[in-house]
Amino acid sequence: MKPEAAVGYSGPFAPFEWLLAFRYLRARSKKGSVSIIAIFAVIGIALGVATLITALSLFNGFRMELIGKFYGLNGHVIVRPLARPFTEYAEVAQRLEAVPGVKSALAVTEGQALVSSPGTAFVYVRGLREKDLRALKAISDNVRYGTLEGFDNSGGIAIGMRLANSLNVFVGSEITLLTPRGTPTPLTGTMPKARRFTVRAIFEMGMSDYDKIFVFLPLKEAQSVFNLSGAVEAVEVVLENPDDVDAMRPVLQAAAGDDMLLSDWRQRNADFFNVVMVERNVASFVVMLIVIVATMNIISGLTMLVKNKGRDIAVLRTMGATRNSIMRVFFISGTFIGLIGTFAGLVLGVLLSVYADNIRQFLSWALNMQLYPSQFYFLSKLPSVLDAGEVTAVAVVSILLSMLATIYPAMAAARLDPVEALRYE
């Protein structure tokens, strides 16, 4: 007969193992330090998990906001012909818009210019049809003054809020646009072209540099300003999901034509977004070290618990408890600490992520200082996007680390010799 059967063994994770595990986590007389270490371990894991979730959410928010802001003005895929004027843009845009997964295809003419009114500034001019400008929700949804109604035939211009403030102009004011693509002359070369436009709309994207640099003209006016005579620079394709660009590229190429060159947002800004991803990964690794350090407290706490409970372990062994049973008692204790800390960290991390900008505003008010200046960070609010998959991964890793941290002290308890433990009792 097996020893387990002789003592009425009830299988792994029996009720008495759970009872002992939870009793050992509570303070007892002079040995309350074990519970204090367990409390600090829970707090450490909770703070580490919460910090990691918040950091990942903020990086996700920055990435999505930057993509949205960058490509609120530019498409996700740029289509242009090879070494010829792009005159059939309307037909190409129509074919591209018919592709599933494409939100819009914008015919664009663009170039640099100097604007002057009471003040002067260098700007980047984009010429768009009214329907295409309305498709750019970053602009059409953020018109603060004026309107885009009848923009095609208005002979007007749409400018950003910061540019309007720097030029000291309002809706209805006239500004002069000076472009280098002027008329060639035999004596003086190409003379800059100057045109006056009325401010029809003032927008505010919430991205300071863009609100100060970009201006929009009706497509026909831009073609005239830049001497394109019925052609455009490119057709910009806005996708429903920017991350689907690799899968959609062959379909877009077929719709655009074999003689069209396609470039996507990842290619045009590969260095920038690679830096963002590297910073995200490094920051996540550093924060994960906090969780790892916190789980070390589980090792120290359980090791002290094993030393303090040596006599109890010896008595249990003499009563028939197996080594595996003793190991499971301490495994349950350590895992419970990890579960409580992880759950608390998940709740705290989700709350911090959801209310990140509200917390930023409160701290700015309480400290009477600007914690997130938009002129430095390009964005007017602190973005945060929770990802359920990342939150789940953080929770699983935290629990696994907590389980791993219990292995050494649990094995030490299982190896304890009851004769040696009771020798001097």
C-alpha cells in the first residue's frame, strides 16, 4: 500500500493545502514580517503591472495619434506616374476608390510658398477638390471659423489657426501667396508669381506645426499657381485601416495601373516610426524589470516563511504530508500574492490609461505648470489607447513570473528534513 493511501491522501491541491497556504500568509505574533513582505510584494507587482499597461497604452495612443495627424493631411498610399504629367487623375482616383478597404482617393497638387499679410510666413500649399478636402476629416471636422461650402469656386484659401494668429488675419481677410514657380523671362529668369486669396476657413487640427504650416487651395487654383495646366502631383489613397497597407498594395497597384509608382506611409516615414517602436520596446522592457524585481519579493517572503514554519512543516511531514504536498502549499501562497498584485495592477493600469489626459490636466492645475506643452509634443492632449491583447499578455507574464518565483522556496520547504527540524524542539 502506498503511503499516500495510508494517510487518506486526497489528491493534489487538497483543501488542507489551500487552508495552510492562506494561513501562512497572515501575520502571527512576532513573525508578522512575513506578511509585511507579502504586502510589499503585492504592491510592487501591482505598481509594475499598472505602469507597464499605462506605458503601452500611451505608446499606442502616440502612435495612433501621430498616424492620424500625419495622414489626416496625407494619404496612406501615394500614387504617381513615372516621368510624365498626371492628367488622368480623376479616372485613377475613381478606380482606387472602388477598391474595398479604401475610404477615399484624393487628387493633390502641392508646393511651397510665402504668404504675406500684416505678417509673413513660409507655408506648404496643398490643392484639393472640395469633396476631397471634406474627406480629410482632420480638416473638415475641425473648421473653427468660416466654411468649406463652395470651396471649389470660391477663389479662397483655408489656413490653420496658428498661422492665422501669426499673420493676424481673420475669415474674409486677404493674403498674398508668393510662389517660385512663376513665368520665365529672357532677362531675369523665372519671376515669382503672386496671387491674392481671401481666407474662407480657419481650421485647428490640434497639431501645432501643421496648424502653422499647411494651407489649402481649390485644386484649379493650385494648378494655376504651380503651372501644372490640368495635371496633379499625385493621388493619395486613404485606407480604412493603415496597417493593412501591405495586403492591399497589390490590389491598389492593379487598380492604379502598371505604370504608376506606389509608396506607402511606412516607407515615407520608416525612420520615424521605427524610432517610436524601438522606444516603445525599450520602455516596456525597462518597466517589465519593475515587475521582475517585485516578484523577487515573493522569493524573499516565502524563504522567510519556510524558515519560520520549519517546525510546522516537520510536524506535517511526520503526519504523512508528502514533499509534493508541502511544495504545493508554498506554491499556492506565492501564486496568490502574484494573482492579487496582478489583478490590482490591471485595475489601476486600466484606470490610468482611460483617464490619462484627465490626470494630466488635474496635475497641471494642481502644480500650476504645463506638463504636456503641445509645441514640443505636437499633440494638444495626452493620447492613450488600451489594447486588450497587450493587457492580457501583461497579466499572463506577471502571473507566470510570480509562479516561477515560488519554485525555489517551495522546493526548499519540500526538501526540509523533519528530523533535523525537530531535533532541538
